[in-house]
Amino acid sequence: EASQNSYVLVLCKVGDFYETYGVDSLLLTTIFSLQSMGGKLRSGFPLPNIQPTIDRILDKVDIKIAVYEEVGNDSTGKFKRRECKGILSRGNSEYLFGLHLSSGLVDSS
């Protein structure tokens, strides 16, 4: 049965972290007992924790997760450009952006 929940939590890459803001931050701080960043509705985690965090979120709540990555600067060079590189759910939870296949893969023939 397909999920009827249409809520999408946004994870945004900011430097060496993925961050959430507002209601999304409140959701993560409540689920994982995280501390908000700077006493504001903002929370985050280090880049290497992206897949374990996605797995933990989807294990607890049936929502979608949109992951935005930094893809360069705007035309002025002052601001980072970001693009959605994945929308994940319980049925599709592997985040593959930025992964490269090894040339040493086992031959399946």
C-alpha cells in the first residue's frame, strides 16, 4: 500500500554538514534528542552520517526526504547554489549522490 503521507523533510548541505530548519529541525530534535544549533530552529549532522540518519528518520516516521546539495556559486559568487539530488522514502531509501562505482567490481557472469 502506498503511503498517503505527503510531508517532505528537507536536508540541505551546508559546508561539512546537512542541516534542517524550522519544523524539519523541530522534528529531528524531537525524534533524536538533538540539540538545536545556536538556540534556533536549526539542526544538523556531519556529511558522513547522511545514510544512517536517513535510515533512522524513515524507520521512525513515514515521510519523504528531499536532499539538497551544493552545486556551485551563483553568478555573483556570494551565494551557494543548491539542487535537489534525491527524494527518498521507505521504499527508496538509498542516497547515491556523489558515490562512484569501483572499477574492482565482481564479475557477475
